[in-house]
Amino acid sequence: MKELDVVKLKKEFNGLSIGTEGTIVWEYDGSYFEVEFFDMNGDTIDVFTTPADVLDLAK
């Protein structure tokens, strides 16, 4: 995964449901990413530092 990839959660994280999508806005070290999560309307929910093990690339 890299910056600007669209990802989705494969586990619940910080109160967000499985499947919530976001965009990687910063890669720290390959094991953590800053991700801007958004809702079904494309509105930003929040930005979280997110471990790689809870993310999958969105299709």
C-alpha cells in the first residue's frame, strides 16, 4: 500500500465499521498509515493513524 491508495477496513477500528473506506494520505514506515476515512457520500469522517494489519486495498 502507498500514498493515495484507496483502502477499506478489514476489522473494526476506532469506532469505524468493517468495510469503511479511506485514502492513505501519509505512509509512516509501511506498518502505519495516516488514512482519511469517508462515508458513502464521500464526506470525511475523520483522519486516523492506522495500522496496516486492519487495512486492505479497496477494489
